[in-house]
Amino acid sequence: MSVKLQPNMTQNARDLKICGDYWAYDNESGFIEHVKADCQKYNISPHIMFDTVGQCFAYLDDVRCEYCGYVCPLEIPADISFMRSKESWCCEVCEHALWRNN
């Protein structure tokens, strides 16, 4: 399973490539170097890159909420291995509902 990307309606193919390259970070090399390389590759500033990445919904299709089955959204590449290492995961909506019921 892998990271899935869902661009917003205003993003184009180039934006999706930027997002794909960003999320391809392997956690082996330095993150700052990875960002710099991506920015240089697309000739954009880090601000533009993070704005572009922030508009694209990234998620793990193999990690789902144990209650409702919602996919696990990602905020940073380090979330990938962290979320996969958990025995189970609960989305914010279900977590809030469970908290209210207790």
C-alpha cells in the first residue's frame, strides 16, 4: 500500500507531481535537503511548495479508522511510518464521539 494523493479542483498535473515528489520522502535522508531538492527541481520557493502540498489531500489507504473506516490523512512524511506502526487508529470524528459518550 502507498500514499494516495487527491488534488483539489484547482491543481494541475505539475502540482500533483510536486506533491508526489514531496510525499516520496524516504525518511532516510535529511528532510530539509529533500525539500530543497524538490524546490530546485521545480524552480519554486519552499513557501510555494508547501502551499501546493497543503492543497493536496494525502492519505494512507491501508490505515483506516477502526470504527468508521475513514482513511488516515497525512500531514507530514514522518506520519507514514508512525501511523502504520500503530495497532489501530481512530479518526477525529469517532474520537470526539467516543469522548462525548464517556
